[in-house]
Amino acid sequence: MAEQPTPPPSFTPYRPWRIGFDLTLRTLLVLAVVVMTNYLGAQYFKRFYLSAQTRVQLSSRTVNVLNALTNQAVVTLYYDKENEYYATILSLLKEYQSVNPRLVVHTVDYVRDAGEAEKIKAQYRLTADKDLVIFDVGGRVEVVSGDALAQVQLEQVPDAKDRVFRRKLLSFSGEMMFTTRLLALENPQPLKVYFLQGHGEPSLRDPDKKRGYLTFGLVLGQNYLSLTNLELLGDRGVPEDCNLLIIAAPTQPLEVPELQKIDQYLAQGGRLLLLLDYNSIEHPTGLEPILQRWGINVGADYVRDLDNTITGQDIKVQNFGNHPIVASLGQLSLHMILPRPIFRVAWANPPANAPQVAELAFSSPTSTLAVDAGAAPRSYPLMVAAEQKNVAGVVNPRGNARIVVAGDSIFLGNWYIQDVGNRDFLDSALNWLLDRSALVSGVEPQKVTEYRLLMTQTQQRESRWILLGALPGLVLVLGGLVWLVRRN
């Protein structure tokens, strides 16, 4: 019988190498896919939100501040994790961290981690012992109290037999306060702003709704600006350290020596924010001839816009020019009160090195003037911005001169400054005047849309009985009926 050939071995010495090579190749391919996915994710990252309440969209100003952050910033969330605002604050800080990894966030639960809490209290010498957000940039520290982040009001629970109240969240100021703290820590010294006094101007300490400018001063502080009152008496001129001069709603004319000092300040490259209103129509400030030389005309009237008004005296301004100050307003509007028209001078033969003047905001085309009622309806400019750059080879001691003139001052007072885009305009105007282009966009408190089921104590008890008693009992009864039917 012929001998059968020997079959080849089922497991050769080379097979382990083939298996190992195949496994290595597959692993490398998987790693390559992972690396490519991460690369594409970093370049084209988009986060999806399952709820509008979890969406945190940072303002362009905050993004610019974070991108300019060169030092490592350590943010310690010293909070009770059961606090109702803890998750909101943590989500916001995570968004900050996603923009700039130099911002490091860690949390310390002082209720459940007493040892770590004591270390933080000793490290930062804390006087308060609960619910704090601590910013540490290069050893410079700012502490934000959790109580200052949320604006709440007490509201009675409807349909309650007894007087039961709850805390309703109105707005959340976390981004506004956090960005301000980072800006302060990145800049050792705040810029100096002087607020002219002595001519009936409003007070920065006045809480009065109509004429007070208390909130105006607080907004400047949140922009990390040092604000000081100024009177141009005697030989005193505009201080050398003045980064911005603000003149708001003078009701009396300025004296000739004061006007000369302001004119000299602007000629040196000074920055001016001038807020006029209808009161100065009959009492000119004296600044009008100076403004004309800078290409700005102040109309001796005020504008009415019956198509965009609530009371007949106010105007909802929705038309804007092409300028960085108003570019950030987007879909917002301004709420102005009896604004004066502020025009750009139409020079037939502009002087050498003439300032660049831009009209910023306009009334609607159906607007009219109050005094000159016979004028045809038209769109009127209500504020302008002017800039004069240095001549080649000539350096002004204060830099490039910049001026913003608005035909209303009331819209930035205590009562109206929080309306629609008024505060955004102030933020942008301040930062443009100070040449902080990265901060031209403003940050406002985040309005809170609340979705909450309100139930009285009686309704809660009834719901508890239904969920814990009636529904399980119904399931048992149905189960019993099914058992009886099958048994029969």
C-alpha cells in the first residue's frame, strides 16, 4: 500500500509572527484613526446641547480676554456642591477653560472636604467661609462671592393656602464678573478716567432714577477703570495720567479757561466721551465750536420718531452705521430719550489731516425735529465717533485723539442704562476710546428663562399619594385581574 503524504503542520513557526504583525498593524490603524479624529475635532469642534438651559455661549469680549491671557490662571470653585448654582458656575468655568487651557479649574467642597477647605482658607486668607470663586493669576488674587452672581427676588407661590415664598432667579452675572476679574488680574494698573464736575453734571454717587449716574460708575469699574471726579479750577488742567475724559449732561456753560484746557487736551491726542441732552439746547455748553473743528455738528433741536416710540419722548434706535463701537450691537437696539441730532461736518475742502468722523446710530426715515417742525421727515444721526491719527513723524503725548459724542445722556443714567443695548454701547464706546479693541464687545448679565412646575404643599401631597400609592396600587389591581383571567 502506497504511503500517504504527510499533511503540512497546522501551526508553523511563522504563524505567530504573522498574527503579531497583523495585530500590530490593526492597532496602528486604530490609533491613526483616533489621532485623526482628535485632530479634526480640535480644528472643527462643535458642541451639541440637549437643552437650552445647559447652553453657555461666551461673548466675544470674554473670548478676546481669554485669548489674551498669557499667564496661567487658577480658578478655585470653593462651593457646596449641593448649592443650586454650583452646576451653572462650573459649566461656565469649563467654557472658559475650553477657550484657553491656561485657565485651570478645580473645585473644593467645603462641606464634604474640610481638610482641603482649611488649606484653601489658609492659602488665600479668606474672611468668608462659603460659596466663593477664587481667581489666582501669578499670585494676584481676586475673590468673587457667590451671593453677587445671581439676582433673585422673592415671589409668592400661587394658589397656596398659606403665604409661601420662593426665590426666583432673574439673571446670572457670572460671565460679567469673571471676565472683569481676569481683566483686572492681567493688567496691574487700571486706566484713569476723569468725570467732569462743576456745571450741573449728574453725580456718580446718585441713585436717583432720572438723573443719577451711580450705575454708570459701576459699569466703568467693571471695565477695570479708575474713575475720579475732576474740576478744572484755577491753573489745574486735564491731568497727565488722564486716559479718558467724560463730560455728561452739563446744564451750565463751561468757562473759557476750562474750554481752552479741554481743547488743548484733545490737541495732545486726548480721548473724550461727551453726552449731551435736550437741556443743553437752550443752554449751550461752549464745547460746540471745539467739536466743529473736529468735524462734529451738534443740532440745536431734538428728534422725534413716532414709529419707534413708547411715550412719544423716547426712541428705539435700530439703525447703525459701520463702526466697531456699534458692530457688536447686532440685533440689539438703543433706547434714547429726546436725543439731539449729531451730524458729521460735510467739508467742501477738508483741512489737512482732517479727523475721520463716523455717524454711529440713526433714527428712522420718518423722524422729525421738535423745534423745526417744518423740516421734512428724514433719518437723523444721533451720535458720532471721531479719530485723528498722528501725522507721520509727529507723536502726540497722549496718542491718537478719539471723541464720541451722543445726543442723549439720560439713556446711560440709572433708569435706562440696563435697557436693551444701552449698556453694551457704553462698554464698546469706552473700550474703543481707550484703544482696547479686543474688548469692544460688552458682557451683560445673562437673563434666565425659567421652566419650573409650581405646586402648593397640598398639590405636592396629592402628587405624592398618586405616584407612591395610586399608581402602584393600580398596577397591582391590573396584575391581579390578569392572574384571575388566566386562572379561569
